[in-house]
Amino acid sequence: MTLPRPSTAAASERADERPGPERGRVLRRPVPTLVYALFAAALTVTLRLVQVGRAGDLFVDELIYQDLGRGALHGGFPGTEEGLFFLHPPGFFYLEAGWMKLFGEHQDVIAEVHSLRVLNALLAGVTAALLVALVARIRSRPAGLVAGLVFALDQFCIRQNNRVLLETDTMVWVLAGFLVLVPLCREPLPRRPRLRATAAGLLLGTAVLTKDHSALITVLPLLLALALGWGPPRRLTALTALVAVVPYTVYVSLVFGFGHGAQFWDEKTHGVRRLLGFVQETGFNAPGTPSLSGRLFAELPGYGTTYLLLLLTPVALYLLLRRREPVYRLLALFHACAILTLAYALGLGTLEEQALYLLFVPNLVALAVTVPVPRHRPALRALAVAGILGVLLAPAAVYATGRWQPDDGFVKLQAYLRTHVPAGSGIVTVDGQRTRGVTYWTFEDRYRLGNWITPETRSAERAQYAIVPWKVVEQGYGRSPLPEVRELTRGARLLFEFQGPTYGSLALYELPSLPGRPAGPG
């Protein structure tokens, strides 16, 4: 096999990076990829750390995941006070435990979430650096820098990275695995190819150990590459795929070895039913929840460039498939699997907002390595440059105007409760569907909380207060329907209210006393 010729665009860009003396210019050394990667990483981390505690209110999964990190810190499998947790694999929870061990464990739940948001911001910086390095390795350093800057500024990515969720950490391992793997697509092979294939498999396997759903964009593309003969030589692809399943296999073996196989099976089969759409508990396809189209339209002003790049997903796949080089064929499989995964979730499966992240980043890689930038047609080149500037400047403007809007209602509510509501008081909660909602996970350590919506249960539990995140209830995500919550708060005294983008009106009410039950804390 002969070494594939670089694309015309890539060769032209590299020629521009090394201007020759025939152009009458002084020879300059190109900027190293590492410099571009560090710049993109620093910008990414900085943008996410600014107002990290005020620019996004608490999200229920953040509270659950920080609790699982605490469980992992204290040894054994991650779990909460309700028991061990096997719905998701433990990779990120052990990373959280390491962070807590290194920087200390916070007794306050909100402070712990904010600390873990810093961890996620750093992981986002690593993601940006890996994006630059991967695109530079395939195409050119300037293209890598553009990809890193788009990621750094994209408002959807910032929101995902600012929440303590699994996807940010997962994508770090995915990109790292492909960065190690892609040199095996070229001839001559690099030194120690088997060691490189093994390392790539371990990195991709760690992604699966963080979010098993990611097997659809890691292991599945490898199996397809093995079947089609695309990408690295088949023997190296097979080795990578084999090693990629090792971390998860070890984890499952330990779970069964310690006698938790039945619980693991129950939770995993339930998770598979959710993934396939047989069970619709959360997401845009769940009954009674807002439509995806309505959500997209409502968020269009802030995420316009995100949607534009996602609309170019088929174009990116087409451009990848046009290239015959093994590395582009491998990326085409990676990209196609991400598309199919999201398409199924969109049509039939459980579609949650964070699932878009596992398509957006692969799509960004695909666009960065394929979209041509005309070098000898000034008008088209100017148009391409204007488009790139637009994709960078539009989200930057949104960030500059919207980042300073306070969205920390639960922080302010916590301060009010500690001052005005005695510990141990009974508080009615109305959010949360199958699981307990954000209100419960935030205040369970100080107050008695429950969905005591009827007068009988309120009286039995001596619940004098109610916390209502109205936007959650109005959108159908509450445990209690909107008419019941309105009836609950009719005649109640409003003690605290915060208006924010996440929960709309977050309100605390003092409920009227029930007949035969004196007012006062339980």
C-alpha cells in the first residue's frame, strides 16, 4: 500500500504555512499544534468558569451524580442512600471521587455541585485541545484551531459542559481514542502499532465505562470498520475493538462477583428499554412533555449556530464518504454511527438534550476535516472566511449578553430557607417524575420533603410549606399536574420568588393551616 496523497486543500494550507523564498517572504516556522491546542483549551475553560455558579441553575442529574461521586469516594460501587446504582457505569463517578479526594468533600450539596462544575470545565478544555490535535493530524493546524474555537464558543456545548453530566467526560475519552487510532490508518505504520491499537482500545473502552451508550460511537464503528476493511489494517482494528470491551467486561465481572448481578440486570434492562423507546419516562418523546420543535424554536436565538452546524451533518457525512483515504473512511463510520444513534432517539427512543452533544462534537470534527476553503478564488474564499467568522462571532455575542443574567434560584432559595424556615420543617415538593426532583435532592439533608399534595397527607406530615419550580410543572415534568399545584398554592402566602431562565418562577409558599392542625414546623 502506498501513502495516500494529502488533499489539495490540505497541501495548499500546509504550503501557505511554509512560505517559500520565491514569494519574497522571510521563512517562518509554523505555529506548533500544541500552542493552538493550549490556546483553545484555555479559552474553553475560561468561558465555562466565568459565573459558573450563577449562570445555570441546578439540574437534577447533577445532584444525583454528585451523590454517586460521594458514594464512590467512600469505597465500593457508586450508590446513594437508596442503594447501589447500576443504571450508568461508574467511570465518571470514580473521577468525581478522585476530585473530592484531591480538593476536599463539601458538606453542602450546592457547593459540591459547583466544585464538580469546575472539574467539568477542565474536561471541556481537554476536549478542545483534543479537537485541535485530531483535526490538525488529519487536515491542518489552522483547521484544528477553528474547530477548537467553535467548540469553545458554542453555547450548547457551554451549557452541557457547565452541568455535572456524563457526556463531557465521555467525549474526552472518545476523542483521545480516535486521536491515538488515526495514525494507524496511514502507511507506513507508526512504530509499535500494536501498542498504539491497544492504547486506543483502552481509551475508547473507558468512554464506554463512563457512558455505555457511547459504545454506539466507539465499538460499533470499529466493528463496521473490521467488516468493511476501512480504517486501519484489520488485525489492528480487531485488536482495538477487543481491548475496547475489556474495561466494561471487568466491571460487569466484578458486579456479578460481588453478588449484585440481579440488580445490575434489572437496571440495565430497564435502561435498554428506555434507550429503545419502549419506556418513555423522560425526554422530548415522553407523554405530556413539550415538543422538540417547540423547544428548538424557543432556543433559536441562543443556539442558532449550533442548529446550523447540526443541519450540515449530512453534508459532512457526504464529504467524508467522497474521500477514499482510510482515515476519512474511519471518520465516516464514526460520524454515521453518531447520526444513526441520534436519529433513532429522535424518532423512537428516549431523546434527551444531552444526546445532541454526542453528535455535535463528531460533526464538528467531520466538518473541520472536509469543508473546502477555496485558495485561488478570492470571492469564494472571502465567503468561506465570513462564514467561519459568523459561526464564531454569533455565539460570542450571545455569551457576552447572556452570561451575566443570574440563574441561581436554588442558591438564593437555600439562603432564604436557612434564615427563615426551621430545620426539620415539612415541605411539599411537586417536581420530579419517576425519581425525586431537584428540590428533594437539594434540601433533603435539612428538611422533611415529600409529594404531600392532598390535605390528608399534608396534615399527617405537618407540611406547612411548598416549593414550586413553576416551569417544570407547566412543561409536564412535575410529579403533580398543574391543576393540582395551582389548587395547592391557592390562598398560600408567597414567601420567596426568583425569576430565572431554567425554572421560570421558583417560589416558596407558606401553606394555609388545615382545619384541626395548628400552624408551625413539624
